[in-house]
Amino acid sequence: MDEGLVGQNELYTFVSSEIELFDAFVSVIRRYDPDVVMGYSTQRYSWGYLVERSLTVGRNLLSEISRVPIEISDYYRPDQQKKSRWVKVLDPTPSGRILINIWRILRHEIALRNYSISSVVNSVLKRRFPQYSFSTLSEWISSGERDLIIVVLKYMKLYCQLGLLILLRLDFFTRTSEMARLYGIQFNEVLTRGSQFRVESVLLRLARREKYVAPSISPAQRGAMCSPETLPLTMEPESGFYCDPVIVLDFQSLYPSIIIAYNYCFTTCLGKISHVENICSANRVIEFGGLQYNCPIDDIAAMLATDKLHISPTGAIFCQKSVRKGLMPVMLEEILNTRVMVKKAAKESKKDRRLARILEARQMALKLIANVTYGYAAANFSGRMPCVEVADAIVGKGRETLERAMKLVSEGAYGSVRVVYGDTDSMFVVCPGATRSEAFNIGKKIADDVTRENPNPVKLKLEKIMQPLILESKKRYVGMSYESVDDVEGVFDAKGIETVRRDSCPLVSRILEKALRLLFADDMGRMVRYLDMQLSNLPQLSLSDFIFSREYRKSYAESAIVASKLIAEKRKAVCPRYEPEVGERVPYVIICGEPNSTLISCVREPDEFIFDRRLKINFEYYVRRQVLPSLHRALNFVPLKIEWLCPTTVGCYNCGALGTRFWCGKCVTDPKALLLSVCDYYRERRLLAQLNDSCRKCLSLRSISIDYNQCTNMACIVKQKRIFLDRSLAEVAIRNHFLTGDKKCL
């Protein structure tokens, strides 16, 4: 095809061979010399595919687009069985450039059930984007039709642009660059390295200033280190349905505050009491973390005599601030004080949106580094510098602090209040017979008293009042929360239940949340009617309500019976590159199978269900195994029993009478019933024409005729309506009516 095929304000260049295509691609990279390159899924597609494809034609594309020449053998090796194929050793990244895998970033940035680009665009950018399989796009571009080729090129261009727009909307570059600047690490290290690397970067800079050198703990030393002995306090809750207000109190940055208040650090710890006793023995060696050290007994005796030692609840000895101020307390104190200043500056600079975004990114980076500092000392499996004595002391003191707070509540002059649940750094206090306003006053008094009993900066704050509250079990509760006395309407607040979990289908989340909202509004009758309406009209619901999305782990046992594993094996049989990535959420539905069939045999991908109209959703499974159990767990403390009778036959199209296929004995000869079905049919045809117009605008098509059912964007409301129309019974009912045996009505 001739060069210079011009679209709408766009220039497309066509080449005659694949070799020329690679040459043109390399020239573009070298011309613009980008610091950052990105792709939505850089391992299976885009950059990863290009690099692997170049190997089959004898080119080292990865080296050609890198700023520094690299050996392809560092990333790929020939397949021993198939010499024409290459096996990936490391993820290919152009040397000297930052490669951003957008999909992997989005997994940590936003919580979705599905991370396909169409779902992300719908959620983040609030717009529709059609999703077509690569086989469909290949078919279009191979058709030779000029208009279809332009459609594919426009589609792929928009595909690339949307990835960048998503990151810009999430303020990804600002936040990441601010993290890199604040932590003192490189941009790509923010994306590829963990929290230990960030803490160590900040801590070592401070250590250098104070003339400390951090030890290097070997795997053998780490393995010989003592095991942790302490766990955070997690009470068994008093499960129930609480109509009285429940105060939720939370320690503000508990672990960082404990480190600062009690001077817990690697540089202030003398080891455990039992280890210090070894000083009196012949070896005079103290076990400390993965190392051993000597300490003059006279120095310890002098500090003990002047009351300058602190013993943690786990028996670890620390010197007080008057002797030596630890690096971790100094670091965290500076971080928390700086964060307060940054948050204040952000509030004062709301008019300057760019500055406000930068300051917000900085305060979030400071918060993250403060919250993971404890984990640096507690990483006894893969940590760079773990210290079980310091980690146990922090957890033990946090546990003791929460226990003392609960004891103060139970023994204090707060009326008949009692603690019904406590977890790590928070506690739930019920106030029988109190109003919400009184509960706020009680909560503030408790917070002030507990804060006064603890050293600075340990602070207990009143987080919210929950009324009503369903406390199911550990880390599972739901209710309406109020953050101030002036709040008139509460906010639906759930943790650990199906309304916020992503391992169930949207049907469960939606029904459970609506039922709980009606229950909290004290409208039991309306809740029962809602459940009856929803469970009676399951065939009218969207397919997206029935889609499960579970993460693919890849390392399954051979005998594991898991839906994600089954679907991955099917995809891999079609093409190895089609196998899901580790961590990718794999969508599937449960269909009606043969009698006595296993559950795993009823698993189907949504695309497979859409194109095979013989498949039916297994409504009984969704209700009995998904919806009802979640309702029973939440409503177990309410005097309400929910039962559901599954309809065993299809009802009459007109009157709904059970026991017939499409028409009952009365309606099968009734002209009015036939007229109703004909009206439904033509109304659906008009709606389908409107949907086609919407799809045509979505792809910017004018006179091009394509099969719109090939779009697989399940997040699109147009697609959901199209699926419903494709499975409508109006046409089937007309063909089975007594008066239309010859099909002359259609």
C-alpha cells in the first residue's frame, strides 16, 4: 500500500516488510529518545511481544532501543525443545529508559474487579472504550478494506493514549517523582523496590550524618535469629447487632508513636534481659538480632543506677533519650512533624492546584514511610537488617498500650460503657442507652484520658461513632458511621464483608449493601420486598452482576480444582501468550450444567457465554451458595429468616403461569397475548438500532458495517443491554405461538 495514507489529521506510514517495520520503530525511538516508555501489559503484549518477535527474525531489538548496548542472553535463552522459540529469563527493559507496565501499577492504585483497559477507562476516565480481541483486530487489518484498516489504527492509537491519560488522571507521575525525591531513590525504584528499600534509604542517610554504619545480615545469620514472640492484640468481639451508639477509638500512628515515645531503635537496644546476663559469664557476648556484641558491664550498671534504662513488655532493654536518642525515633519525629507542616501548607494552597497536588503527594509519601518503618525491623524472613528484639518490643508495647486503654475504659467513670472489640490500635466501645451526642462526649473524654496516661506523642483519637452496627467477627463489621455531632446522615461503613470484598460477584455486593441500608433505616418490610423483587427477577439482571473475578496465582498444585487455573489452561492451549499474568483477575461465570455435574465443569468465561446462546446462568447456585450465605452472616443477629424457592420451570411469556414452556393453555391461542409479544419484539429491535448507533459513535464509524457483538467491554452499559436483547424470549415466544406457526408475523 502507498505511503502517506492520511486519516483525520493523522499520518500513517506503511512499510513493505517486517524488517522495515522494526527499522522504522527503532528510528522513532532514537529520534525522540524518551526517558519513559510504557505499555498497558508490557510482558505479554506491546514491548515484550516486540522484543520476542524481533528474536525470531534475528534482531536484538532490546539493545537497539536501549541507550546502552545489552546482551539479549541476559534476558532470553533459546528453548531447548523448540529452537525457534525463546524463553524469557528476566522482564525485558530498555537499558537507560524507564519501562512502565500500566496494568501492574493500576493493581496497586485502584481497587477494581477487572483490570481490562475498558473497565479501567470506564472507572477512572468515566468514558466508554470498546474492547476487541487481537484476533478480531487482525481480521480487520487483514481484510484489505481501507476504512477498516484506519479503524484499527485509530483504535490502537487511542488504546495507547488512554494508558497515558489514566496515569495522568491518577496523578501518577507527580506522586511517584515526589516519593523518589523524598526517599532519595530513583523514579523506577519507587515502582520496582519494596518498603524496606525506602526505609533503608532514609535511615542510612541519617545514620551517615550521625556516623553510624549499618551491618549486613547474611541469610545464615538471619536464619539463626530468634523467632518473634509477640502478636498484636486482636480480641474476639462480642458479635451482635448494636442499636446503641458504638464509639470507635483509634491510636494515631501507634507504632511510630511508640518508637518515638520509648526511644526504640537498633542504636538504643541492649538486647534482652536474659542475653544481658551473659555478660557475667566467661564469653561476655550479647545476642542481638542476627549479630553478637560486647558491652561493658559498668556502663549498664551506671545506667541502671541512674534509672536511665527502659525494659519493654517483652524483656528487651533500651536506654533512654538522655543517654542516646535513637535513629528511628529521630527519623520518625522529623517525618511526622514535616507531614503536619506539609498538610497545613496544602490546605493554604488550594487555589494553586499544581502546588496542592505536589504537597498532597509529599504528605502521602511521608505517611507511607512512617507506617512501614516498623516492618523494616520485623522483616525476619527476607529483611536486610531485621532485629527481633526491637520488633517484638514495638508490638509488645502497642499491645500493652491498647490493653491499658481498655482497662481504663472498663474501670473509668464513663457510665455503663464497655469495650466490645479491640484490634491492634483501635477499640470499639458501646454506650447502652446513650444518644449519639452523648456518645461523642464520652468518646472525647476517653480519648483525652487515655492520651494523658501515655507519653507524647502517643495519642488516642475519636475516629467515629457507628450506629447501628453489626459486628460479625474479627475484622468483619458494618454500620452507619458519623464523624461529627453535626452529621445528620451516616455513611455506610463496611470492613471485611462481601460489600467491599472483590472475591464475590457484584450481585452479592449490591444485594447485601442495599439490604443492610434498609435494615439500618429501620425499614424491615421494605428490605423484605427488595430481596423478594431481586431474587424473583434474576433473569432480568445484567450479566456483569454474575461475573466472578479471582486472581491467578499460577503456582497451583496439580490436583487443585480452581476456576482461574482451568481458564488459564484453556487459554494457554490456544496460545502461550494468552495465559493470564500472575495477579491478573480472571473473570468467569457459573452456568447450568448437566445433572450431577461438578461445579468446576460449569465454569465459563464471559466471552464464551456471550457467543453461545444455549448457555444459561445457574441462578440457583448464585442464590443458594453466594447471596443467601452472605445475608445469613450479616443478618444472623436479626430475627429474620430468609428462604428462597427456586422456580423449576419456565413460566408463560404472558401471564407467568408455571409448568409450560412459552405459553400456557389459555395464552397460546390468545391474539392479545401474541400482540404483546410482537410489540415487545419490535420495541427491542428499535432499542437494538439505538445501541448500534451508540457503538458506531464509540468507534467513530460512519458507513462501515461490523459485528458490534465482537466488542467484549463488560463495563459498558450498551454491551450489557445488547447481551440482554440477544437472549430475549420475545422472538422465540412469537414463533411458538399457535397463531404464528408459519412465522408470518416477523
